[in-house]
Amino acid sequence: MSRPSLRILTTALLVSGLFTATAHAAPSADGIVVYNAQHESLTKSWVEGFTKETGIKVTVRNGSDSEMGNQIVQEGASSPADVFLTENSPAMVLVDNARLLAPVEASTLAQVDPAFRPAQGKWVGIAARSTVFVYNKNRLTPKELPKSLLDLAKPEWKGRWGAAPAGADFQAIVSALLEQKGEAVTLGWLKAMKTNALPYKGNSVVMKAVNASQIDGGVIYHYYYFGDQNKTGENSKNTALHYFKQQDPGAFVSLSGGAVLASSKHKEEAQAFLKWVTGKGGQTILKNENSFEYAVGLGAQSNPKLVPLKNLDAPKIDASRLNSRKTVELMTQAGLL
């Protein structure tokens, strides 16, 4: 999936043609408006389940992380949004840093695993996805796989791997690398990436290139593989996933976030929606439907096809500290954007 660059930090982006109401009701002053950067199908299931259970009407406006985040910042206190949902956390941090979020109710925070809720309590995790190295099984053996994400900067990987640097997904991974290893290491790795990696427009395109033996491997999120396998498998049949583990930067687990806007005129309903998504109803949808994202609710079970979160040995990173502005600056300096 392609994501616009987070470089566009000062322009209001109006997302045309992306307004969808739930199947249950038309927009109403008594309902809530959700600015959604999560997968449309997943949010649609959440909305339908919430409305069915509570009777509260929901209007969804869909866009990318950067589009929705920047739009909220531009709209400020005049935003019509009540709730903001993201795929990755940097866009949420952008809005939080602009002081546009209301505190999440304590009862909602309490039902999410502590590892997936930022310390300041202005937003909360709603789902998660793991960074992986997807590789072509006909071109690489397990012994030939990189032991660390940082190994991809070595000369022997020149021209052999790919990623989607312009997408919010990959930029979240770089943001985590920056937080974990610092600016010097991150810039050095990005400059090596400029030399070694082939750029693609979206994680699914990276996986297709690996599957077609155009490159040996690529850095993506795990659910692209599982989603394709759940369909025909035609874009992943020659591939497998390598999990770096060992708290490596390549084992980063990206957090999808949910928040209530401070400017919301329907805070009670908005807080109820966030509580439902992070509670049994919303987290069960993650387990039973085909988004293949990880559930983050306390004690919630993820789809059984996934490697359990506890086995990923991901680095411990406070998602509220991911710096999208500095990430874009470094990626631009390295010539990737």
C-alpha cells in the first residue's frame, strides 16, 4: 500500500471522494465523525459492530496517516472530527504535539496492554503490526538471511532488497530506528539504503517484486503476506517471512492509534467508540476477520495464524516519542525522499 510522504507538514489536505457513512445510518448531529487512516475494511467492521451495539451513528472519512494527521492540525480547534484512527503512530504524535487530543478515559486505557499505550494517556493503541523481512525462498536460505536490519547497509546487499520509503509504514520503521539507535546511526543506514535498496510504491509492491525474483528480499509489515496467503497466494507463494527478534530495530512493532479530539462536541460518544474498539468487540474482530493485525487488548487473542506478539522479542519503544519530522528530514538528506 502506498503512503504519501510525511514531508507535507504545512499544507491542508482535503481528501475528496473519501467520505463514507456506515451502512446503518446517515450522518447525524447526534453521531460522531471518525477521521480514519486505518484499513477501510477493518474500520468498517468496527463501526458496524459499535453502531449495532450502541445505536450511535458514525460517519467515516478515510485517508492516509499523513493526510488525516495534517488535516487535523490545519483544522485545529475547528476540526469536525471526533475520533482519529491511524495505521502508524507518528501521525498521531503529530496531532498530539499540536495539543489537539483529549485524555483517553482511564477505563479505556486499563483494557489495553501497558506495552501498547503511551505514557501520557492522550491516545491509545488499537492494533499492531510487526516489521518483517520478506524473502524469496528460491534465492535465499535461512542461513543467508540478515541477522539485523542494520545488516542491509552492508555492501553485499547492494541491489538485492527493497522497501517503500515514501510510505508512512516504512517511515514509522525509520522513526523507531531513530529512537532506538540515534541520529548518526540512522542517517548512515539511510545513506546505505539509498545505495543498496530499490524503491517501490507500497509494501504489497515490494512483496510482489520479491515473489517475482526481482529482488531477494524486502522490509514490510507482516500482514501483507498473511492477507495474500488468505486469498490466492499468487503474490507471496515464493516468499517467506523472517522475524529479526532479539529487540533488533527490524523487530519493531508499529502501533495503530486511536484518540478523541479535544475539539469534539460529542466526547461521550467518541470515548465510547474508542472503548469499544479497544475492548472485547473491537479486539475480537482483529482475531476473527482478515485484517491480520495484532490485537492489543489486555488478554486479547490475535489471529492464530500469526506469530504471537510475545514471541517477536520486539524492541521496547514508547510510540509517543517517534519523531516523524526528524525522520523525514533524515530521509530527505539521504536522498530517499
